[in-house]
Amino acid sequence: MPDYETHQYDVLIIGAGGAGLRAAIEAASAGVSVGLVCKSLLGKAHTVMAEGGIAATLANADDRDNWKVHFADTMRGGQYVNNWRMAELHAREAPDRVRELEAWGAVFDRTSDGRILQRNFGGHRYPRLAHVGDRTGLELIRTLQDHAIYLDISVHMECTVIALLKDGDRASGAFAYDRERGRFHLFHAKAIVLATGGVGRAYRITSNSWEGTGDGHALAYDAGADLMDMEFVQFHPTGMVWPPSVRGILVTEGVRGEGGVLRNNEGRRFMFDDIPELYRSQTADDEDEGFRYTQGDKDARRPPELLTRDHVARCIRREVKAGRGSPHGGVFLDISWIKSRIPNGEEHIRRKLPSMYHQFKQLADIDITREPMEVGPTTHYIMGGIRVDADTQMSTVTGLFAAGECAAGINGANRLGGNSLSDLLVFGRRAGEHAAEFARRNALPAIDRQQVDQAARAVLEPFDRSGAPEGPFQVQHALQDLMQDKVGIVRTAGDMEAAVVELARLRNRAEHVGVAGHREFNTGWHAAIDLRNLLTVSEAIARSALERRESRGGHFREDFPAKDPAYAGFNIVVRKDSAGGMKVERAPLPPMPGELSAIIEEMK
Ligand SMILES: Cc1cc2nc3c(=O)[nH]c(=O)nc-3n(C[C@H](O)[C@H](O)[C@H](O)COP(=O)(O)OP(=O)(O)OC[C@H]3O[C@@H](n4cnc5c(N)ncnc54)[C@H](O)[C@@H]3O)c2cc1C
């Protein structure tokens, strides 16, 4: 291909977060050539923001923990529509992946006898999250990156993939542009791994970094892959609500894991008011028992603040709606109160939650060792994504693999905190291994020049309309408002039907936006390209959410507020039909093997 800079690899990995880096390490270790493309700088992927920890049953903080309990917790959290095989593999393999990370140089917080310390998190029965203060993602990325440096991996930073290429039914490459100069790059590969992260930027209030525009989801969908569970979006209960410029920034669940409590404007711990039946036997009877749990008392049960995120987020919304919220539309999260129970409380809080301390001090002028924080729900994570085979991570397109947040399955209707970082390691490794294996067994596919030229033409179109009345940012903001208001934390058929209609209008507006200037680091142009992906994932979320006429996990329907057993037996899948429309289907869940259902029964 003379026009475009061309690169050829056995395995091409798109995304350099935890999943992409772990996949790259595994593929390179298998001896195949590996290219790694990412749209930010290496080391700056969204994973770097992860705070609370990595879930794995090392059983260092509580020796009753084991993979079976983790499996049962993950399935319960996901309301039993998870891919049970993925949940099993994840629970079984996570401890080895964490130990491996330690062997590669990760410096975790320690128990007094020198083992990896583990903390409590919502929905996990025992303290299970290996952590580095509240900066675990930074340590994870640093360690993987240090390790990857010694392997023969070619890295293409600040390079955004805009289309996947196909040879018949098989993935054959990717077309990209570098953000700095705007030049096109053609990647030709035997196998491709998508590890592009989440979609949070489809919403106005989000904890996600600018990268979370659902690129991998949309690229896979356009290439003919199935997307699954897209209705399941996680609204984390505790994002910052004030000042407006920082609205949505995450307040880690680690605050509640360390003893932080939620109160309304009457000073009441409202989380005790509504405890779901599924968790009643595991939840503390009173405040004292809840606090003892956070301090490691094995006889105590978790405080209701550590119930699953979907439930806590809805309780906060209820308080705000009932007029019992904080001045800026949230509720109060208080960790300072533990000073009355712990010697050197202020120092303890600063040591356990250093980022939270600085975040609130610098951004909101709040000292969390002395005053409560104001918090409210923020769009945080998508459980849905590219449908993959549990063992190999291959999507429904031959030679196209996916891992991490852009893949679906392990989390079902709701993800437990800490299960993402372990997911990245377990399934990143599997994707890298199987992509390498696929590359070894298959010859290089062909590149179709027409597909390349068409992709190039399509992304340059906004420059032809440089005088257009509207730019991409206006449409992007309208999209974010629409998703926030009509397909957000509480949904109804009427709102979502209106959203689908409006999304079609927004797509039309997006096709007419103009971009001025040239291709060198042109953020308007980048936004116009990202917009196409945001529209695709938003439509997939809205259509899937309409199809699930019940409430389950992260998906809450005001018109169908109860869980309906009739919906327990399938996942919702979307794919592109032959006319280019979005087709919605119900995919029955495969029956669970007896030994796994026995574990779930035993742990109920
Ligand atoms: C503030 C915060 C705290 C969190 N804390 C925790 C926690 O404590 N524990 C936990 O388990 N989970 C946590 N999560 C969730 C977790 O961090 C994410 O789910 C996870 O990091 C996603 O990793 P990933 O590898 O799938 O993708 P990411 O880390 O999002 O990386 C995506 C990569 O893909 C690249 N990319 C995207 N699109 C393109 C494209 N078109 N072309 C080329 N490259 C592209 C990006 O540049 C990036 O390199 C947290 C999330 C947030 C927002």
C-alpha cells in the first residue's frame, strides 16, 4: 500500500490499558510479532485511574476465602446472567495473575507479616482486594509496562484506530491515524485483540477518561461482531458532585471499605432502610457490626454501604429525590467519623486513602479527615461489550479477539468493584495467548484496498464541510445529555423510545458537522471521529435496554421495577443487519454445569 505507512504483525493489539498490555506480554512471550496501538500515551490509559484494588482470593486477610466464594459472589452480583464459564475462569485464575504481578515488581500494601494486604469492597464476602493505597491502577500499569519493555513489542502511541478491515469473514487489519500529524497508518495482522476500554463518555456525568468513547465496541460492531449485555451500564454510587467542573470524578468504594458511611441531610444512615433479600443474611444488623466488619472482625457482616453498586446508587437517588440530599444534589459520605474509633484516625485516613484526601483538598477544598464529602452516582463502567468465547476470547468474527472492559460476559448485570482489574489480567492473558496461537496456525489474510480507501474518505469528510453551522462538540454534548436524561440510572420505555428517535436525528446531525483547520492535532476532527462510535454504543444501550422489560443489576426500569424470572435465561445481543440497521436478539444462556450451580446454592 504505497499511500499509507504500513505495519505488519502476527498479533495487533488495540489498546494499552491493563487488558491490552497483559495481552501484549502474553502474545510476545509466545514468540510472535506484536504491535500495540493506543490513542493516548503509553502508561496513560484509563486503567491508570483505577483506585481501590484487584479482586483475587489470595486469602491473606481472611483464610475462609477461596475461588468458589469469589465465583458465587460474582454470579450473585451479576444477577446470574453472567457467562458462568468466564466467572469461573476469572475466580480460579485471578490469584495467580496477582502473584505474577508481584513477581514482576508490583509493590502492594502489606499485612503485618509481609503478605499482600486485601481490603473489603462491595459485594465481596471477604476482604479480597489487593491494593496499593488508592492508586492500584497506577501500579498495575507501571508493572505491566516495565515488564513489556523487555519484550519485543512495537508500540504506536497517540494513534487512533478508525476501522477494522476484513478478508471475507476474517479480521485482516486495522486502519488508523496518528493524532499528532493526522497521517494514516495501515496495520496488517493475522490476529487482532481489541482492548479499548469503556463507553462512559456517552454520558454527561462520568468517571471515565476522555478515551472512553466505545471505539472497540463500535469497531467490532461495524466489522460484524455481536455486542452483548449493552443495557447493563454501571452507575457508581459515589462520584464527586461539587464543584461542577469535577462532577462525576470517582470517589473510590475503598472509602466505604475503610469504614466510610453514607448519610442523608437528616444525618440518618439511610442504607439500613432497604436491604435486598438476596443480601439480607450477609448484611450487618447495626452500625457497630458494620464497622467491626470494615476493621477485619471475621464474625461481623458487611455494612449496607458495601452492598452492590447498583443498589447503593439507587438508594442515593431515592434520598435526593425525596428532598433528603446534600446541598448540591448528592448525599454525604463520611470517613472522618472513624476517628472516634481509631487511634491516629486522621493519619490512618490519609495513609489508606491518599488520592481521595488530595482529590477533595485540591478540587473541593474539603478535608476528608474532618468533614464529610458530597457524593452522587456517576457513569462508571459498562458490563456489556463484545461477545467472546469464554476460554479463548475470540469474538464472533474470526481472528478478532477482545478483552477487558470492551468485552462482555464475566460481569452479567452488575460488576463487583475490583473485578475489572482482575478481569484485565485473566482475560488479557488469555486473549494474548489465543491470538498468538491463532496467528501461528493461520496465514496472513489479504487487505482489501477498497475498504481502506473508503475508511479514509469517510473520516476526512468533516473537512469538506468546514463552513458547516455545527461542529462535533455540539452534537456530542446533545448526545451526552440525551443518554444521561433518557437512558440513565432509571429508565422507562417512553424515555428510551424517544432516545432512539433522537439518536437517529443526532446521527444525521453528526453526518453534517464540519471541522476547520488541518489534520495536525485537531481535537475537533478527533471528536467528529469519536462521535460515530458514541452514537453506535448509545443506540446499542438504548435498544438493548428497551428489550429487557424488567429490572436487573445496573439496568433499572421504572415501568418494570421487579426482576422477572422470564428474563433470567438469556442475554441481549445486538448486531448489524444486512441493511446496516441494528438487530436485537435474545441469546439463551447455556445451562450451568451441576458443580457450579452447587457452589452457588451452597454459598446462598
Ligand atoms: C476512576 C476509576 C477507578 C476505578 N477503580 C477500579 C478499581 O479499583 N478496581 C477495578 O477492578 N476497576 C476499577 N475501575 C474500572 C477499571 O479501571 C476499568 O474497567 C479498566 O481499567 C479498563 O481497562 P481496559 O484495559 O479494558 O481499558 P482502558 O484502561 O480503558 O484502556 C483502553 C486503551 O485503549 C486505547 N484505545 C481506545 N480506543 C482506541 C482506538 N480507537 N484506537 C487505539 N487505541 C484505542 C486507549 O488509548 C487505551 O490505551 C475504575 C474505573 C475508574 C474510572
